[in-house]
Amino acid sequence: MFVDSDVLSEHQSEDGATHCIERRCKLDVDAPRLLKRIAGVDFVYFIQKNCLNRRERTLHIESHNETFSNRVIIHELCCYSVHPENEEWTCFEQSASLDIKSFFGFESTVEKIAMKQYASSIKKGKEIIEYYLRELEEEGVTHIPRWTPSLASPSVISLPTRPELPPGSSSEPLTGTPDGQLLLLDKLDADYIKRYLGDLTPLQESCLIRLRQWLQETHKGKIPKDEHILRFLRARDFNMDKAREILCQSLTWRKQHQVDYLLETWNSPQVLQDYYTGGWHHHDKDGRPLYILRLGQMDTKGLVRALGEESLLRHVLSINEEGLRRCEENTKVFGRPISCWTCLVDLEGLNMRHLWRPGVKALLRIIEVVEANYPETLGRLLILRAPRVFPVLWTLVSPFIDENTRKKFLIYAGNDYQGPGGLVDYIDKEIIPDFLGGECMCEIPEGGLVPKSMYRTPEELENEDIRLWTETIYQSASVFKGAPHELLIEIIDASSVITWDFDVCKGDIVFNIFHSKRAPQPPKKDTLGAHGITSPGGNNVQLIDKSWLLGQDYSMVESPLTCKEGESVQGSHITRWPGFYILQWKFHNMPACAATNLPRVDDVLATLQVSSHKCKVMYYTEVLASEDFRSVISHALSLAEALTFHSWLLNPNTLTGFAVVVFIVLMKPH
């Protein structure tokens, strides 16, 4: 809510064509009182700059936050202009970006508030414009002549220092992602595309807009930047359905393994610092960050034996995350979109010991994870000094690399990289490393053999791998047509609370909760209906026996919940009886048209979109004991007054959902 403003500067051209004014605006943000107390502020301040150009008939409004600018960066742009083909029309474009670096542990809450506030302010925009149009009409102003130098006057359409906004109007310019823009119309700003995204055809631009809009409507987690979404679209040649599927899977993977925090939490072991022969080194001629890997000098067997696959994988993931960060920095430095990096691989010293089977297995797994979650991040791969054994390694690895990625590989044997068309075509001569004949000192470790004293036993490595990879609280499950996935929870005390949080990665599912007084049979692996497919990897469990009758052997305790692909679902249930509760994720069958026994065309198409009638979910469940839940209720009620105004925190059906959400916010940082 607009409270007050002070003029910081004001400038008008001599002929009166342009008028610019900069203000410091005081706003009252509709945020929870608890959040305001933690932040220590009641009001926030924004710097707003308005530039009216009467000659070009444009009005540009730009604003950014002054309060908490070291923690949150908000930038908003608005532009009013005359339609180039119809002078009776006014074009309006608006975009905003939000970069939350840190906010006392409430980053997710602030982001949700921002999205809600911005959506409401957009709805108010039309009301505010109509309000001022009525004000002008009441003053007798129904027409303003086009500006000419002879009519120039400082008073023409001057902007008020402190506008009186209509009741309930809002002016918070919050939303979006770092250096990204939230689209308000059906078109992205051309300067923004040129500056951050690169060349896009109208069709490609439309795909980006539609996919981002779909994420905003269905995805409950952090929305990725436009650059990140664009990588997945390019990886699937702008096929919306394919790009959406792999992007949703990747976002769930990032959430599951907390990859967004990897650079902050991952501490590279000393053995990697000493023997991993890779590192970042300046940039190539296109401004792309340059990563150098001296694979021929690396003791892959020693690293795998000393660390295990998981540590190596996490180290590679940290390299990719650092690469994304460097791309953002270079985009700002060079003033053009830098969305990928260049990798230089020196193979001098490569021999048969590098073809050690566990090492190749680890390499293939790393390639699989990187290909799935970092598409279109490799701009060019320069392979230098390839030895005779290289074709053998390439034959093993190349089938696992995407065809579009393989096209970016440039392979040089011997000293061919020193001739025409070699390294100097892609890297400035001044930064060619000394070990490749250049003059630039490179701080990448020289590698060598890892001492066998640092090796771990297979048992130690296995335990370490399990510990590292099961830090996530989520589990994955496949749901097939005719074979739901079911989870058993035994309740001893009535009035306990079962909570759940799951993401629908692929397909549409129906979520059910059942109760039974007797325990189901041990989990069984079953063939999947008429398809005759056996559930792979034990990630599909069926508990309810086919002979059981609903209402007799077990009962439904919650209404079925239909969940669409991409949705994140959180909820809870207070148990009324002790016994066995079964959470069930079931394949969603599209209903046929009621007027005929034949399925609708839309139903058939929707069914065909789900590959082999398979869905996938990532889920997490927890049980709160009744005494713990009562204390949560008491604590939650003490916060009710502060949080009542924010319906996005409340379960619309029961107080249970409210208490559980508060419990998660307060007690579960993850």
C-alpha cells in the first residue's frame, strides 16, 4: 500500500519534450506480522524513476528496492507507448525480477508473498488506470493534443509528487527470478531477449512463455529462470511436452537432493583438491567460462577407491552449478547471453588403466545425471592429444551422450591442436595453459596416483554411498495402470497425525487413504495387469489384497484426490482409530464421455501421452504423535493472529492443515 514519497531529483529538457522525476516511495507491504517483526521493519522503501517522452509518446517507469537491497533484489519495468499501427491504442508492457539472496531463513515465504502480491497488483492495475481517467474527466480533460515544440510547457501532463491511490490499491513490484522477467502479456521484451536469452523465433518465444506459465500455475516449488527453462526447450527442439517432462523430473531431482544449496553445503574432500585434475580457467573467445580437465593425468581408479561414486558425482554436480553461476556473471560482464561453457579435455597420459570397469561405470552414471539435469550447458568440448586408446573409450561412452551434444565435440590427435583450426581459433593465445605450449600459468592440480593408503574397503564405500545418497527425505515410486503404489503406516495411538508431501513427476494420479484393522500381507512385486510388466527396482509396492472388499476389509478415510502432472501436494490426516493406514497412489483413468460408450478424442490423446501407462511420484511422509500434535496446535494458535491474513498458508478445509504447515515451517528447515 502506497504511504508517502519524496522527490529525489527532477529534470526536464529545455524544449519540454522529456520530463524525468525520481522518487523515494514508502510502502506498507501486506506481510505477516511475524515476518515484519523478524525483519525489524514496518515499511519498505523503493526508488522509482519516471521518464515521460512527449516527442516519442512513451512513458517509462523503473523501480528497485532500497530496503534489504543486500538480501533481496527487486527490479520492475513498465512502459506505455503508442501502438505503431493504430494511434488510438496504447501499448502497456510490464516485467519484474526478484532475486532472494537471503532473508533470515524465510526465503520461500518471501517468494510466495511476492508472487501473491504481484498477482493482486496486476489485477488492480486496470482499476487504478480507470480511477485516474475518471479523475481527468471530472476535471473536464477529455483530450490532450499531441505535443509539439510550440505547445511545450512544463505543466503539460506533469506527474504528481504524491498520487492519491484508490482504496485497496497496491504498488509492490515483486515477482520473478534473478535477472528474469515475469511475463504479463503474451510477448517478451525484445531488449530482454537480446540481453539474456539470445535469438528466439516467435514460436520459440511462445513455447518459453507457455512453459513458464504452466510452471507458475502447477509447480509449488521455486520457479527456474527463463535461461534454465530455455535450455530444456532447446534440448528437445522446443517440443513442449517432452521439455516439460524432463524439466519437471529435473526440478523434482533438484528438490530431492537439495542441489540448489550444493555450492553452499558441499565441501570438497582433500583428496579431490590434491588429485582431481580439473578447474576453471578464464573464458573462451565467445565469453563462455572455460573448464579444463586433464583426464590423462587423473587416477580415476584411485579416486573411485578412495571416495566412491557418490562423492565424485557430487563434485561434478558442484562443477556444473558453478558453471551456471559463471554463465550468469559473464552475461552481465559481456552484455550478451552466455548460457553455456567450453570444456577442454587434455588426454595426454590416457592409457588402459583408465578403462578400469568401475571407473567407466562411474563415468557413465555421471554422464547420465548431467545429461538429464544440465542440458544445453556445454557449448563446445575440445578434446586434445587423443592417444590410440581413445577410440576404445569413445566407443564405450558415446552411445550415452546425446546426439546434439556429440556434435559439439572437436577431437585433435597429437599436436594437431597447434595448427590452423586448432586451439587459437577458440581461445585467446594469452590464456593457453603452459602445459599445452602457452604462456599462461594454470593452477589446476597435476594429479598423479592416489596413495593406496587412502583406499577404502568396498564395505566402507558402500556404507558411505548409502549415507550420502539417502540424505534426501523423499522416496520415488512408479505407478502403473492396474498397479498402484501403496505405503503402509501403523498407528498405535488414535488422534495421531499422518502428514505427506509428494510431487507428481509424470502422468496424472489419484491419491487415497485407507484404514484396516488387520495388517496387509507383506509387500509383493506383481505383474502390471495386461501389460505383463514387472515393477522395476522394487519401487512399486502393492499391499491391498485383491480379495479384500472395500467397506468390509478396509475403509476409505479421505475423499480421493486427483493430482495432475507437475503438481506438488501437501496434506495431513488425523487418525480416528488405531490400526493400519494405507496411502495409495493410483493411475488416473480418464473418464469416458457420458453420452456414449466410446471414449472422447481428448481422453484418447491424454491416455497416449502417458508412456506405457506409467506415472512417477516422489513422496515423503511423517507421523506426529498425538501429544506432539497437541503442542503444535497450541503453538500454531499463538501464531494464528499473525498468519490469518494469508490464505495461502491455510488448508481451506481443516485447522489440521494450518497446524501442520506451521509445524513444517518452524520445525523442519528442509
